Amino acid sequence: MATVDLTESEASTLRDVIQNYLSELHSEISHTDDRDFKAALRKRQELLQSVFHKLGGAVG
């Protein structure tokens, strides 16, 4: 497993970026008709939610 040491400022910025992307990703998932693509987007969403949680963010 890889370990990355981040300053609080770096972690906060990364949480903000992930949170913004998750919001856009949610919209993209809801507007996608292709089942395979939608499944891939949902997997990406789950992965990013996990990373966000590990960075100390609350997934909503």
C-alpha cells in the first residue's frame, strides 16, 4: 500500500477537489444511459468517496 504524507493545507485542498468532482460525477451518472459506462462511473465514485473519507472528509 502506498503512503502519501500531506500537509493539512494539501489534504484540505484535495478534499475540496474530490468533493467538487463527486458532485459533477453524480450529475454525470444520472444523465448517462449506457449501463457499462454508468457502472464504471459508479465504481469511480465509490473509490473517490473512499479516498475522501480517508482524508478526513464526511461523505454526504
